[in-house]
Amino acid sequence: MFIQTEETPNPATMKFIPGKDVTGESGKTFYFKNSEEASSSPLALSLFDTDGVVGVFFGYDFITITIEGVEWQNIKPSILSIIMNHYVSESPIFIEEFSQTDQSGDLDEVSEKIKEIISTHIRPAVAQDGGDIVFENFKDGIVYVSMKGSCDGCPSSTMTLKNGVENLLKHYIPEVQGVSI
């Protein structure tokens, strides 16, 4: 098994591409910031057992790892080994039915449009960098989103939000005045 790696715009994160499905569903992602949140995933728990791992993000066909206090050249071989051993063992990603629920509920027409634009135009581009952006709310002209994976804490995420996401949403939806995390 060969696992590709890609650097991301966030120097603390790296994207690992195992060449197999990770979440099994396009558009379905999972983000864990500690081992307690990852208790339903043996793979995520194994990754958190590695000193320096502070974030694990599962995309459709990739895994993004965030580290702190260690250098990639010192930790990358261990992470590759954990991912490879997991897939070779054919263990499931999750030990039980697990979902991170969509909190958006019933949305008004403008919120639905915003969510659709984020889903079709923005999320695919953000996923290429090993992250995700999720619509949270629209209130008083401001779109609230959460950044996950390599985008969470990325030095360039503010610029991405203002120059990319905000401009695109303003272009298509006149009610949008700004974007905030």
C-alpha cells in the first residue's frame, strides 16, 4: 500500500491520501481535536497516541493530521505506519455508527442558498488543501462558518475567508455583508 502525502497551506498540518475511501461518503467529514472526541474511531485514537498529534480530520478520501511541538520529519513515518497498518488490517474507521450532526436544521431561503454555494463551490476547493468549511448560521447579514482540518488555525484562513469565501457569497447573494468564524 502506498500513501501519498501533500503539504497544506497550514504548516502544522499534512494531508495523507491512502488511495482508499476514508469516510465512505462524498461530503461527509469528521474532525477530532482530542482523543475523547475520537473515541468511536480506532484509527483516530491510534493517531492521537502519537506525541504531537493535536488534530485528526477525515475527508472522503484523505486524512489531515495537525501537529504541535514536533517536526514533520520526526513524526511523519509513525503516522504513515499507523495509517498503513489500519488499512492493511481492514479494520473499520468507526467501531459504531457515528455521526457529527448537522446543526443547521430548518433554514430560510437565503441560508439554503448560502449553504448550497459553500457546498458546491467552496468546500471542494478547501478539501484540496486538506480541510473543510461548514455553514453554521446566517444572521444580520453575516455568514458564520467553522473551519476544520488544515483550515482550523491556518495562518492564511482569514485571507481565504475574506478574499475568497466572502467575495463569492457577496457576488451571488446580495444579503451577505460579511463572513465570520
